[in-house]
Amino acid sequence: MITNFKPSQPIGIFDSGIGGLTVAKAITKLLPNEQIIYFGDTAHMPYGEKSAEAIKHYSVKIAEFLKFKNCKMIVIACNTASAAGFKAVVKDTGMKDLIVNVIDPAAAYVVKNHYRERIGIIGTKRTISSNVYAKRIAALDPVADVVQLATPLLAPMIEEGFFNNKISQTIINSYLSKSRLNKIDALILGCTHYPLIKNEIKKYYGKKVEVIDSSEIVALEVKEVLTKHKLLNTDNAGKFGLGKKAQQFYVSDYTQSFEESSKIFFEEKVKLKQFNIWED
């Protein structure tokens, strides 16, 4: 048991932008008594175009901010930061058992439930080219049959509000019909934007393929870790109270469009606050 923290302390969540709000939403839905503090590094997005060293630096700096904000746990709600910055964040914060990323829980879930089956992964070009999901899955199941497909149009399409319509379904179907994804048993949504098009992807596959929403898997992992370390907030009132006022959302570079887009990902209106952690 970790004794340095209390159940009433908040959960820190960060992403390169606002896509990680899908993870934040899944966590608040599963754990309504928990306060979250979210940080979107909109000043440096997209992380996919940055070097690994730069991503490590950004991730550590944000984690330090969340630790300063008294967070009992840190969730790296970004695939790129999870791949490049996870070890650096663990080392810098000293919170080894209380750092959760979006890749490992999904890899563990798919191996447990689809052992030695054909596993598909879709994500951004950077995530797919990094091969990070395939490596994590192979570490758990060396003979796993993993196929990957970069789907670069999906994230910007979602950010522009094009989903759950004929246009988005056509683009999604075009990607999923690629021969590379033939005969898969499960599909990992390897981008925090993709939970918003989960229903459209399920519509394409029907019941033949399990569509794995990493945001839901991460929320379950967060609950498991907090329970294990006796840090789950079971107080119905909570020290900070419930509802929107209890939650805090920060971005490193505020624009009105980001605040409007945040509603898409969190599924309700949020108030973004600009906080520049890059100024010493």
C-alpha cells in the first residue's frame, strides 16, 4: 500500500491536446466520485511531429505540474507520450505504481481475451510507425498475429466534427476494408480520438470483431490501481464535491475553437483555463 497519498486527492490526466478528454470522460463515468485535473499541451500539438526527446521533456514537465497540483495518480492519455515519455515520467515523479498509460492496458486486455488470434490496430501514422502496440503485445504473446494500419484522416475528421454521418462512415469503411485488416478477431482503437467513432466501426464489423476502446480499458485500469493501493475515493460527497465544478481543465495555449471542440470529446461543456507551464 502507498501511504503518501489520500483517496480525496485528484487524478491527473494529460494529452498533447484535447483528444485525451475521451479518457477523462471514461474515468469520470466509471468513477464519479473522483476529481480530475486535465492538462492538454495544445502549444506543442501534435506530438507526432516532435522528437522523442522533446516528447519526454514535455511529458515530464506536465507530470511535474500535475504532481504539484497534488494528484495521487497520473494518466498519460496520449499514445505518443505513452510510447516516448512513460519511463521518463515514472523516473522523474517517483510515482512508479501510480502512472498509467493508454497502451499497456489495451495490450494486456487483447492478449487476455484474444490469445493467439489475429489482432488489428488502427492509429495515427506516428503511433503505427512506432510499432509500440505490436511490441507490447509481442512481449505478452510472442506468437500473436498483429496487423496495423495507419488511418491519418480519422483524427482531423473527428476534430472537425465529422462523425456519425454518411461522410465519416464512408471514410471509415474505406480504411477498414483494406486487405491488411482481413480476418481480424479484434481491433484496437490506437488513438484517443477514435472512441467517438466506435459505433461506426462496430457498424462496419457487426459482431464479428471486438472493437477495443482503449479509453474504457484505461478507466478500468485506473480503478484497479486505485483500489489496489486503497486510494479509490468512495466518499459520495468527496472532498471536492461532484459535478463540473470539481473538475479542472487546463491547456498550454487557449483558443475559442479548442474550448468548443472540447465538448465533442468530453461530451459536455467544459471551461478550459490557459496555464503556461513553460515559463520558469
